[in-house]
Amino acid sequence: MSHYDSDALSGLDPWLADVLRGLCPAKRKRAALKLGQALRRSNLARIKDNVEPDGSPMDKRKSRLDRRGRVRSKAGGKMFRKLRYARRWQVKARVDSVELSPKGRSNIPEVHHFGKKGFVGRGPDGRKIFTRYPERRLLGFGKGDDQLAIDIAADLIDRD
């Protein structure tokens, strides 16, 4: 999931850069780690609620059909049950940046975030069935995330 909304915090970048420039590299890395952890918490809360970062609801999941074509399970319900845990996401903090990404070789976040084609199951004849998933933005900056960055920077300034 290498693409991100680069202009989401563009107004915050100059101010935060000035604050971080005054800190030693170890404190900058600690600030990046705290920011990454806070962003992970807010993004996972949104994933749990099936809400995109801009506040709109995610597209509902499709109904599943059995072999005869009848509805096996109703559409809706919670999606991304295993992706809602912090242990499934890693925060890579560096002196100048922070990155939030899925751990391991997880294909599910990428398929849903970018709306790619993914494996669904097998048909009655054993053939693989693929479908194109709607784009559901899992990671991004929400309304309160800029305030998280300001609070973390203010906390670091207060400690000095």
C-alpha cells in the first residue's frame, strides 16, 4: 500500500517541520513512532466502524450465493474482522517519516484499498472465481488526525 494521500496534511507540514527541527534525532523518531501509533489507532477504529477516512460509509459487501444460486448469507455486516487488530499493522518510524503498513504478505488490504481484482472462491466445477472489489480506503487522514499530530508535538515540547 505504497500510495497515500500526500496532500492530506500539507498545511500541517511546515509548522510540524519547524517544531521537529528543534528536536534531537532520537526525539524526532520517538515523535514519529507516537504519531504512527496514534494514526494506527484512529484508522483501526474507522476500519472497525466500516467508515472511510473522509467520513463516508464504505461500500457494503455483496451477498454470497450457494451452489444453486440462492443467497447463502445476507449482505452487510462487519468487514475486515482480522484487520481491525493492531498486531496486523506495523508502524515504521524514522527520524524524518513514519509509515503504517500491513504486516507480512497480506493481500487483503491492498485489494480493498485500491479496488483490485481478488480471489473469492471456487465454482462448482472447481474453477477459481475472481471479482473486482470496490475501492474501500482503509488508511488515510481523517478529520481529527491533524489534531493528533499537534497534540503529540505539543506533548514533546512540554517535556523539554
